Amino acid sequence: MCVYLFIWSFKWITMEASFDHLKNQDDLSGVCEEDILADPYVPSLKWSDISLRQWLDKPERSVDALECLHIFSQIVEIVNIAHAQGIVVHNVRPSCFVMSSFNHVTFIESASCSDSGSDSLEDGLNGQTVEVIKASSPFPSSLGSEGFRSIMTPINALSETSCMQSSSVYAAQISLNEGSGECRKMDGRHVEEAEDKMQSFPMKQILAMETTWYSSPEEASGGPSSSASDIYRLGALLFELFCSFSSREEKSRTMSSLRHRVLPPQLLLKWPKEASFCLWLLHPEPSNRPKLSDILQSEFLNEPRDDLEEREAAIELRKRIEEQELLLEFLLLMQQRKQEASHKLQDTISFLRSDIEQVMMHQTNFKRKSRSCPDLEKDNHLPLNLSSTTRVENTDSAGLGSRKRFRPGILIPDLEVCGDNLDDDQNEQGVLFKYSRLMKNFKKLELAYFLMRGRVNKPSRRQFVKHSSISSEGRGSIVLNERSSVNNLASKESCNDNRQGGWISPFLEGLCKYLSFSKLKVKADLKQGDLLNSSNLVCSLGFDRDGEFFATAGVNRKIKVFGYESIVNEDRDIHYPVVEMASKSKLSSVCWNRYIKSQIASSNFEGVVQVWDVTRSQVVTEMEEHERRVWSIDFSSADPTILASGSDDGSVKLWSINQAILLLHLGMSIGTIRTKANVCCVQFPVDSGRSLAFGSADHKIYYYDMRNIRVPLCTFTGHSKTVSYVKYIDSSTLVSASTDNTLKLWDLSMCSSRVIDSPVQSFTGHMNVKNFVGLSVSDGYIATGSETNEVFIYHKAFPMPALSYKFEIDPLSSHEMDAAAQFISSVCWRGQSSSLVAANSTGHIKILEMV
């Protein structure tokens, strides 16, 4: 094999600069990954390489004769090539050689001619020096002088200091591996610390002693250095290869005795031939030391040549095997992942087939029922039948886009041209409109379908009980045992009225509602007359029992009641409230009594809860037990005389309105729930007064049974920031909002566990990281605000927004608040209708409707 020798230029350092001076220089460049990669020393090195000094000083190193001869032979070849060019290699020392993982040796340091020359090299070569980087194999072919380049330089070149500097490359490698890749100053102190971590012998002391150990007797006495001095250094290196040490003291003592040709008895007994060869190389008289040609021709190196060649071949074979194993591992891993993806795809196709069969079975049953009813049969001749479609395959493409559906007699319009007016036309166009919405949102709906199917297929140790939602239309749903598999879903069919089994009912309901509306339309824009107030931030909105009036409250310290119909139907420059009630403090929340139409409760920033009679614009009762701001209040639907409030003082208080009236308008709480964090929201369920939920600044939602308020019945822990709102969608479902940018849906039937950390659904799309932006629910629809000044509408079945509307910038308030800082501050549905009222941080109020 050929030996490659690369000669690189390097910075010259004068003899007057001692090592102690160099290591303390302020301008000594630091070493970082980019510097090392750009350094001319490094191209032949790999990060897995270590210096021969590190390899020799491993405490666990055991001497392998063939391995040591393999290393020694490569170093002899390097020195021989240099000598053939008339160059004396001064740094034949372990710290100036690097070993790869397969024991290939590389010389990384400068070799300087002696200032006075030698008997064979002194003429014309005293001023030459060369720096060599060489990746060698043990049996190089001869190279001519053109393989080298001599660089003329001052005679006084300090090779020892250069060697110390080059060691910083390896210290930098250690630091980069242990740290985060940051550039670090690798001065003498850092080199020492980094090397100490990798070996038992401190690098600084070893390098300092190494110079003494590898100096020939003539150099120690001040004589000139010659090629024979390199032979002496080869002897010292051969000795260190075959001798291991258990301590630094033993190593220092033995290496110091080497100059006197005193070898340890164990070396003489175990390696007599090697010891004899060492003594020959270490002869005190330079003239009695062998030449390099003698060493290369000696039986010591040539007898094990066959073994060395066999070892080299074995090493090369092992290297190839490791490379093949790496490639094989990559291919097997890729195959495994593709097989897993294939199995998942097959499973998906399998339950899709099962679901299609199940839906078709339901459809067949409904058609059979419709034939038995003459009135239904009479109207059952819609020109657009989604099931009777003709599928046309485009064989030129294998993608989903190659499959088109055509309905007989119907011209399919361009989906991008389908506007928002389709739902205003005939029934046929209404179906086409839904189909258009379906295609435009196909990816989102696909994700929602798989999420819902994953919940149905998820195994569970318990069986869900049957619950009925209490929407205005009296819809209900059957929730199956989660142990049931996809294959037996058809056996669970139930066709009573409009109910369907398993996943079909909630998904179909969500799909229909998701596709029913295309946008939020402004029905009315409320223009207030309170333009002189410095801040009009609306903190809370609320409709009365019948949806006839709605109230606003905020930092302007006023509760304003507006008539809904008058706002919608009368186009006025300014809308004045029907009733206006002033508070002493900024208002945080308002809530109408769900039974007593004229009664409304409010909470303020000073911790006071008040109940007002709207018809008389007077306070009925006032409750002042909270010590800090009250964020939220709510009337019980089951008992309209019970009111709950949550405060920054970490408590939820329960109040009795009747008792407060008997106590001359001064309310006293009838119960207190204490927590460790601020309470931001409270909510009673729609149909019961036996439970209460509230959200807290500790990121949790607490669900209490009112018959035992000492400990929560269940705690929901899925949010990562403050829980700002909680609302009941129905008796078994709760939705929460948080400043972690999410809404989460919780199944209350899971409350047999004390702590639940996995929501049924997470809703994302809006932005909410700082402010309270409002939350309201109606018939499965969830409205919330966003810090992008938008209103978002979700449906409980799907995690993505169905609709959104962005408030335009109010020119009258833009000077008071940066446009980017405006946000939606409150939203409220008008009962179970498709209309809602929304307000933003500038006091701008709009009545929106889903169309």
C-alpha cells in the first residue's frame, strides 16, 4: 500500500518564545469547530482519532505484540521517508502521532533540522524544516523526492512548543464532544482540564516530561541533533509501546531510567527480543546505533511481516464489515418503518371498508323506512343523490386527484367558483354547496375522522354509560363500550329515530354542522355613545333568559343593557342602552339569572359581588367576603337563588340570594372552596345544581360534587397555562379555554378517576397567550376570541375552526391602542340560535350570525 505524505505550511515561532510565555499570550487563538475544520492539520483527521500519547496512557491498556509492532513499523516508515529527503525528525514522540480506530498512524507535527546539523545531513540542510501530515500503512512503496516539499525557515524553530499547540486540536475535540459545540478558548489551562477527563495522566506534565524522556544523550548534554537522535527516540517509543504502567510515578521513574539503559525485569522476562532491540536503539553512542536501513532489514521487523500483513488484512476486512453492517442497519430500519407504515395503511383501509359497509347499511334501513311512509316517498325524489354517482377512473394517474365523481344529469360547477350564495338557491344547489365545502376542507375533516375513530378504537378498562345531550332539538347519542372493535361496529347498530351507533352519530352530527355554514356575517354593529371614556374594554357579555336583552360590562365601570331587536333592526348612528347602571369599581363579569328575568349579577376588581334589579336599576344585595378581585360569577340553573364566584384570593364562594335579602342586603357565603391558586372562572352545569367546575391559574380544572366540597371529585390537568374559562356543553361534556392557545374538551363520565390528563379533543387555530378572550357554547358550537382580533367558531366534533371573523380596526380608537394589540375580549351566544355578540378590547361590539 502506498504511503501518502502531505506537507503543510505553519506559523514559525522563534526560539526566544518559551512555552510558559506562549501559553499565557492573550492573542493565542481559541479553538472552535469551524476553526478546526479549516485548519490545515485537520483534513486527514477524524473525530474518532486519538493521539498515540492518549492511547499509550490508557490505564486498561494491555500489550499486544503484533499491535505494537504494527504501530512501530508505521512510525519507522514515516521517519525513513523523512531521512531519505535529508530531514531530521525531531518530534518522534507519542504526542505528535494520531491513531485511527483501525490503528493507522498519522504524523501531525513539525520536524526541524538541528541548528548545527549532523554528520550526514549538515551540508545545506541545517536551515530546512518540514511539517508532515501522513496517513500511513505499514508497507509503503518508495516515494521520490517529489513527494516532499521543503520550506526554508529560520534555524531556531521551536518544535516542542509547536507540538504542545497541536495537542489543543484534540483537547478541542473533547470539549466539542462534551459541550454544545460552542467555541471555547483552548489555552494551556483548558487543554489540561480537557485531557484530564480522558486519561489518568495530566497532559501538561506528561508533555513536559516527554521532551526529557525522548531527548538523546547527545542532545541532553548540549550536543547537536542528528538522524541518530531520531533512532534513539524510536528506541524510547518502542520501549513505551511494550511497557505499561499502573501509576504516573512508576512511569516517570522508569522512563527517566531509560537513558541509563535500565529496563524493568518484567520486560526482560516477557519480551526479551524486544528488550534487546530497544537497547540497540538506545545505545549512548550515536555511531553505535543502527541506521534506519538496518532497522528495516532487521529480523525483528521482517520475521513477523507475514503476521503483520495478515493482521492488516484482518483490520481492513473488519473495517469493510463494519461499513456493510452500518449500511445493512440503515436498510433494515428503513424497511421496518415502511412495513409499519404499510400495516397501518392496511388497517386504515380495513376499518374504512367496515365503516362504509356500516353507513350503507344504515342508509338502506332509512330508505326502507321512507318507502313505508307515503308522505316521505312523495318527497324522496331529489335530483341529486350522493350515493348514485358514477366513478370515472383516470388510469394515467395513481393519485387521489385522478378519481372524479359525476352525478347523472348534474353539471358539477367549479369548486373555486362556488360562492357563498349557493345556500340561497334551491335544494340542489344547497347540496352542491355542502359538497364544495367538503372538498375544500377534506384534509381537515380526514384528520378529524381519524382522531374520532382512534378514540372509538382505543381500549379501556371500563365501559361508558349512556348519556343524552340536552340540546334544544332533543338530540342524543349512544356511546359504545370502548372495548368494541371496528369489525363488530355493525352489530351495534341502532336505528331508533335518528340515532346511530358508535362513531357515526357524533361524527355525522359534527360533519353536518361543520358544513352547514360558510361564514360569519355582521348582523349589526353597535355604536356606543360613550366616546369620551378613556377605556371601553368590554370584559363580559351576557344574554337574558329569553335572548331579548344583552348586557355589557367592563373597565368603564358601567353595566349597559341593550335590546337585541332594536340593535338589529334599527340603523342608528349611536345606540343607547335601555338601562345603564354604574359601579364603584371596574367590572370583570356579569351573569343573568336564568329564571328571574330582571335579575343580573356582577363582580368587580375590588372583590365585591353584586346582584342588581334591572327594572329599578338598583343593587338588590352586595357580598364583600372576597379579599381580592373576583373574576367570574355564575347562577345555578337548578336553583336560581344560588350564586358562585371565583376570585384571585384562591377561593370559590357560594351565596344564597334569599338569605342575603333577609340580612338587609349584606350577603354571607353559605360555602367556600379554597385552592392554592387564583380562580379565574366558575360554572354550574346546565341541568343540575349538584356539581360545579372552575378553572385556576395553576393550569387545572376542578370538578366538585356540591354535596362534598372538601375535595374535588375530579381534576383535569391537560393545560399548560392559566385556565381562563370553563363551560358545560352538556351534562357530560365540559370545554375549557386557556392562555396556552388551546380549548380542550373533557368527558365528565370519566370522573371515576381522580385525575384526568387526556382531553377528548383539543381545539387549535386561534391565538391566546396573554388575555382573557371569551368563551361561549351553543348546541355543540364553541365560540371564542383571539388575540388576532378575530372571533373563531369550533364544533365540538372537530379540532379545527369551522368559521372565523376578523374585526376591522376602529379608526376612533386606533390612536389609543396599537392595532396589533387589539383583541377580542368577550363573546356570547344568543341562546341556542346561530347568532352571537362579540366585543373587542376597544369596546367595539358586533352582532354576528352564522350563514
